Amino acid sequence: MGYHGSDNSDSWAAAVVTSDLGVCALADERFHHGVPADKWADVGPLRMRYVDWGGNGPPVIALHGLASSGNWYDIVARLLSDGYRVIAPDQRGHGQTTQASSGYDWHTLASDVAGLMDHENIDYAAVLGHSWGGHVASGLAAHFPERVEKLVMIDGGFLDARLGEEPTWESFSHRVRPRNVSGDREEFLGRLRTQLAECWSQDLERIVQTMVYEDEEGLIQDILRPNNHAQVIRTMWDYPPSEILPKVNCSTLIVPAGPTPDRADSEFALSRIAMVDSALGYLKNGRVNWIPETIHDIGYHKPQELANAIKEFISED
């Protein structure tokens, strides 16, 4: 539910360091010139790090996927920053935010985001969520409806294990187990250069390294701890979209990743269509905008198309 490469089935099934702006004059100058700034907020028990793209436009809160970070949005946020102020936090247990040992239920995760909005004096905003972040974003809209003006779920928020081929906890927990990030830094990056060859860049190489760390033996590990990952997927199983989406009242856009033509009739592609259709059925005011022939990480592969879909939706009256 974070980055996994160009194979849509693997990416969906497997998932799924800087200073405070306030004490850095150089960062402040860059911030006002459209360069993202790392900022920090005390939110409940968390020391939350977030990327703020600045600007005077309406606020957009951007929530990343599982085992990812706020930097997942860097490429897309650059395309949105001419008209919006994009704020992308590292969520609980991710990136540089506190490694909390609990609190991975929808209400607590939503409370984290609401607390960040309070810190920034943002009453309400358009909220984006990629992959698992789409579930967190819909949880925010369900639990704090007054805080979400519009909701965009980017290839996420509609994953319902009970609509899959094997609707059992055992099957689901196996499919969304922690990804394999074994090897040293060069091995890790080498795999991703191959998987993401169509869209690899220096930007992307920097982004993916915000989601992992190097252990004492020089091996790469996910920042998201296995115990916390386990809590996340338990919440996803226990409280699927059918429990959350009927409580969402705001206008909602689902932006799924469309398969390549050779995979269009695969069981995986058909099950995703069924999940999207099911999610639309639960939403009071929902629509869908498929991005064709792309990967789970649409923001890496087709950032302009994704940014255009977001802009068109949230700019509507």
C-alpha cells in the first residue's frame, strides 16, 4: 500500500531528514519560493513530521499509503502547489513521526490528522489518500465530517478483502504481509530501478529512501515496524469499507489504477472493478476516474494525469 513497483497485482497484494522550518531561515526562504519545507507538530502523544508546500491557496491534506511517507506526494504536490497548499504528514509509525506502539485504528488515525489540522489552524480541507491512506482519509471524513470538504481516494480506500477470491483472514493477512526490502541500500534501490524503470528519476530515488532505514548491519528495513503493520491490517479486516464509507457525506472521488490491456480481464483486475463498484454503492456522493494503464503508485508513473484529476474535482463548486 506504498510503493512496490510496476506490477499492479504485486503492488496491491503486497501492501499495499531535516530540520524544523521555524529555526532555519534558509528553509523559510525556500518555503516561500514553492520548495517544500519539513515541519513538526506535537499531536497528542506524537511528534509528527509533515511536508508543507506552502502557498496561499486552499489547503489540501495528503495521506500516504502503508510503509510509505509524506514524501510519496512530492511529485504530485509540485503540480498542485500553484493553486493549493499541500500538506503531507508522515502518519503514525511512518517516516520521521513517532513510532507509536498502538493507535492504528481508523478513529485514532483520523484524530492524528485532525490534530495536525488544528496545529495549522485549518478548519477543513480537501483530503487525499493513497492506498491505505485512502482508508485513513475516508475514516477522517466519517469520524470528523466537518473537517473534510472533499475526499479523493487514490487507488485505495476501497480494498475489501471479503470481495476477493479467498475472503478469509488467513488469505488476506498473507497477501498484505510486509513487503520484502532485504539487502543493502544498493540492492534495495537496484530492485526499484528495475521495477519502476518507466518512471525512475533522482526525485524518485530520494522519495523511496524516506520510507526505510539502514540497520546496524547495513541492511535496509521498513520504518513501519512489523507489529504496527499487523495492527493496520487487522483494522482493515475488522472495519472494511462497508463499515466506513456509508458514513461519508462529502463529495468523493475514487481514482483507481487501470490495468494494461493484457491484464484487463484478469481475476485481479475484475476483483478491483468489483471493489470500486461496491465502494461507489456505499458513498452518498461518489464518482470514479480511472487512470488507464498505470501502476498502484500512480503519483510516480502518471503524476500529471493524477494532478489533473485532483484539480478538476476539488475546484468544482
